Amino acid sequence: MTTLEQAKKITQILDSKIAQDIKIIEIADVTILADYMVIATGRSSTQVKALADEVEFQMDKLGISVNHIEGHRSNSWILLDYVDIIVNVFNEEAREFYDLERMWQDGKELDLSDIIEK
């Protein structure tokens, strides 16, 4: 599974659990941190944790383990580091405050209309 396919799979997992405003930003050309950044919003701290837990669980089932997790106790922003993919799950307030889309505006936002169900 390519890195892009993994990022899309993560997006599908988040979408299946009703995450809001999911985005994949290709950042490989602007940083060495990762190839893709996945950003999603949960409606509550409980959902933020559930979304992150589900991504970790489903990716583990595929044999892809998370390298590092940050923020698991706060439940307002949880970061899952898959080395080439960084997954950020926010509550609405934290997402607005950190505004990663603005920070990574030099990256390329991918069209997700073929993988996110409306």
C-alpha cells in the first residue's frame, strides 16, 4: 500500500466514524516531516479520542503501526505520527486555533470527493 493509499484509507476510517471537515494535504514538496497531513475534526472530546483510536486500531489491522502519539490525554488535539503521514484530529475550537490549513497552505490539498461519502 502506497503512502497516498494509506492516507486515503485513514480518511475513509475517519469518514466512517463521522469526522467533520476531513482534509489531506500533500506536504512532501514543502517539508521533510512527512508526505501527507490528514486533518479532521470531532464534535466532542469523546469523539476526538474515538476517531484517533479507530484510526490506530484499523491501521494496526492492516499491519501499519503508529510510530508516535501526542495529546492522547487532552482529547482536544490528538496527533498520530505514521512517519510519512501525520494525522491530526481536533475538536472544533482547537482546529480553529491552530489553523493547520493556513500553516501548510503551500502544500497541495487533495480532492477527496471520490472517497468521502456526503
